[in-house]
Amino acid sequence: MATDARDRARARERALDDLAAGAPTGGAVAVRPEIQASWRRVQGNGLGPGDNPAIPPLAEAELEGRRAVSPLADLLPHLRAALQPVVDVGLLVVVTDTEGRVLWRTGEDKVTRQADRLGFVGGSAWTEYNVGTNAIGTSLVLGRPVLIRGSEHYVESHTVWSCAAAPLHDAWTGETLGVVDVSGVAAGMHPTVLSMVTLAARTAELEIQAAHHERLARLRAHAAPLLAAQTGQAVAVDLFGHLAAARGFASPARVVLPADLAGGPVHLPSLGPAYAEPLPGGWLLRLLDEEADDDPLEVCLDLSGARPVARLLTPAGPWEHALSTRHAEILLALLQSPGGRSAAELADDLFADPSRTVTVRAEVSRLRRTLGPVVSGHPYRLLDGVTGRLIPPAAGAEALPGSAAPVVAAFRRTSA
């Protein structure tokens, strides 16, 4: 094991030297491609291997506030029970929010003291942008479980540490809820820990989905007599747009609802003009007979608020939706490249890795389902006739905090 650690350290030094020189890192064959891509993202955000990143934690009041509203709070007992065996052998279990902020830690005194020395404390932010390559931040970027061995960390002071993390998704809403992570001294981390973390995350996600199905079944029972009384086309959906029941037409399985839906007339990209009436746990949407051109005239990416928002202007009216960080990154890349971007170019924009075209195609497909016919392909670009507009962050604020995407790093530099 000592020989393996020395080999990884030497490979790390060669790869970092190549990276600093702007040369391909392929010569450092022991460094995994996903680690090299992460290092490129971190380098693009201005962090150096010898830096000592400042990780100021949240104030205690704000940390407690985030814990109170976190959708992961109810899953905490399950995650702790599933990962108690790694706590018993001296490792640290951490749960973070989507900004990589540490909400909860569980571990014995020895490992928590070691984490304290790294600044790995409650309320600290462990994204790639904040602290470089690490399992929490890199899993948030890649959207999948990640193991980072000691020497694979970008920042030298973190190479004494190893970590395995898996993102926690709500497949019902499409949102990432946070990350569950196991960390500890590099020599004490066995590769099988990643499997344990992944299994704990997946079973937690199944619990989330089961609760959504129960709520949808209650909504379906409530909506059935209301739909039977309708003379035209109508659909009952839950608060996230999932279909409970429909009358008079074949509805899509999910209708993307505007962020500010409050009832009354509404324009829906997938259905057209409708009238929304609140139901317990959802909405009754009665489709209107008005003929309208639904093609968008303008798409606006608003980065000025706490969350990125996409706003569409169509002949039938305005519509807006809060975006995930990933979809905001894609829209930012397209707004800054009117001529379009290939899948490989978008992969480089998002991951510093042109090979990740499958992920890009899947994400663009999800973005199209959300916004309707805004993005065309071959190459990816705004639909002909659609005007793009960007609202930057307020003066002194940072665009998409925590994002490590190269396209965001470049935007920050040019807009500073």
C-alpha cells in the first residue's frame, strides 16, 4: 500500500507539472481521466495546488436554518444507520446541501479533530470551486458517485485525506438535494466504501420516491370526480407537474409548471393556454380553446437572484422557471455562442472534458422538456428567431456560486 501511495504521488506530480505547462496529462497514466478533468476545472477557477483555500463556515444561525429546511433532514436517521459501520472503523459521515455546505457530521472524536484541521466543519463549503477536487464537489459536478484517493486531491494539503461521496437526487422533481460523503485519513479508506455510500444514497432516494407516489395516489382519488364533471380537455397534476389523471386527451407524463403559478390563466409550453385551479397537493388544468402561436420570441437567463431563472416570452404570454445549476450553465454557454456549440464543445464548457457527450445530450434533452422549443441541435443553439438575453448578477455578486464549469469561470472573469 505504501508503494501504491508513492506511485500515485509521483503520478500526481507529473500530471500537475503537465497541467501547469499547458501540456496533455496523458503521460501520467496513473491519474484517472475524470481526475485530470477535475484538475483542469479547478485550475481554470484560479486555485493552485499549493494554495490553502479559505473555507469560512456559515454562521451558526444560518447553518441551523439550512438544517431546518433541508429535505434531507428526514433521511438523516436512515443515512446514519446505513453508514454506521464506517463510523465504527473511524471514518466520518457527512451530509451536505446542493452548495456543498456541510450540514451534518457523524464520527468519533479523532476523525472529527482531523477534519477540523482541514476546515471540514459544519457550514463549510466543499465544492470544486471552493476547495478543489474532492468527492463532495466532484460528485456535484458529475452527478454520480465519486471516490477521491489522497493524492487525487488537487490541493496539496488535502492529499492526506480520502473521500467517497454520492449525490442524493429526487427523481420525482429532477432536483439534486445534496450529497452523502464518507471521509477519513487516506490510508484508512477502502475502495468498497464507495459501494456503501452509493447504496445508502440509492435507498434514501427510493424512500423519497415512494412518498411522492403516495401523495400522487391521494391526488388522483380527489381529482377523479372533478375530471368526470369536465366537458372539455383537462388534466390533474401534482405540485411538480406529474400526471395524476387526464380527460379528453393524452397528456404528457409531466407538465412543467411556471415557478410563480398562483391559479387563473396560464401559458404552459407543453399544453398551450390553460386555466389553473388549485387542488389539495396539485392543480386542475383546464385547457382553453384559444389558438395561439406558442413559439418563443425571447429567452432570458436571469442570474441576479438566489437561483438562476429562465424566462420565456411567447405570443401567448410570459413564463418562467427556476433552473438547476447545470441547465443554467448550458443556457449560459448557448447565449454566449450564437453560432452554436457541438456536444463535445458543450462537454468542454461544462466539464473540461469533451468526451462527456452522452451526459450533455441527456441534459440538453431535459432542458428542452422544461423550456419547450428553445434549443435546436446540430449544433446546439437557440432556435432561429428566438432572441437571447442575459441578466448578470448584481454588482459584487458572483455568477452561479459554487459552479466549477469552465464556461462559468470564463464568464466571471469577463464580467468582473
